[in-house]
Amino acid sequence: MPVNMRHVARILSRLAVVLAATLAIAFVTVLVLTRTDWGRERVRRFVLDKLDGVVNGQVTIGRVRGNLLTGATIDAFAIRDSVGNPFVVAERVSASYNILELLPRKIDLHDVHMEKPLVVLDRPPNGKWNYQIIFASEDTSGPSNKRPSLPWLVFHDVTIADGHFLMRTPWSPDTTLSQAAQDSSAREALRGGRDPRLMVTRAPGGYQKVVELRDLSAESPIIRIR
């Protein structure tokens, strides 16, 4: 039986109309949802659910504002470890973006503004950095090149207002000294020592050197994290 090309053309044209209408409805739905509090709340919960599979800890995302297609503002954002110690906490974070640039393995943000952020980098004696634990892959059985990895993070025109930075790293007295001299050096460091810039505290398994910056305001044209 010969194929009626006109009949096929009519079917294809109808399918095209249905497809176009479906895409139009989907686009309008996205526009409506991303501009309503109800829609933004659905997006907030979706993002929290996705982050729960990547972060070995606690993620907090407060109120989300903006149209979400070109940018967003998040109140009360926080990433903490499993026991609640902070890694990144900010009173407010805002950024703009091109939705098409948010590829599966790359997050590209512009005009990033962070208000009152607290960043804590913590490495205890004989331990790993807190971010290595928070973002560690649960599946360590396979080759490292086959395990899930974090995406590229690129931030353009970053502004930090009233920030607080805290870094703790392992510290120990000079091991070439006698044990008595090492103990004396540790006691002196804990009291403040001769160098006011050196702050040492006790930590499980030893000591930590603490570097702290408060009331930090800074600007950076670009920050890349891989």
C-alpha cells in the first residue's frame, strides 16, 4: 500500500503543534512557579533534597527570593558538619546566573554577594580538613577516577561584607627540643607566648594554631573551586 505523504505531513504537523503547545505550557509553568513564593519553596526543598545526597552534614537554606531563572537571594544559608559545627554560614547570599550555564558539572555564578559570612576551615591533629569530611564520597570502593566528584564552581565579581574567617591547623612545639622544653613551649604558647600573632589552643589529640579575621570586607573578580 503506497504511503500517502500528505497524510503523513498532516500527522507530523499536528504532532509539532502538540509539542509546541506542551513546551509553551511547560515554559509558562516554570515562569509562574519561579515567580511565586509557593514555587520558590518547591525549588528550595528540591535543592535541599539534592544536597542531602552530596553533603555529609547539615545544610540550611532559608527564604529564597528572586525569579530563579536569572538570579536568587537566599537568607540564612549554612553548611555544617554532622555534629553541627559550621563550615560556611551566611546571613544572606545573592547571585545572578544564566540558567543555561548551570551545567551538571559546572556552577557559574555572577555578582555574588555574601553578607556576614562565617567560614571555618578546621583540621584537627592527625585528622582531615572539615571540608574533606563534609564533601567526602561515601563510595570509596571503586577507583578514585570513577567516584562522584563535586562540580566546578566559578564565582565572578564576589563581594564579602562583614565577614568572619577562622582557620584551625595542627600545631606542635619544636620536636628537636627535649620533652621538658616542648612542654614548656606548649604552655607558653597556650598563654599567648612571645608572638601575639600566634594563638594556640588545646584540641583532641594535641594542639591547634588558630588564625582569625573579623569584620572582613573583600572583593574578588573571580574565584574558582575544583
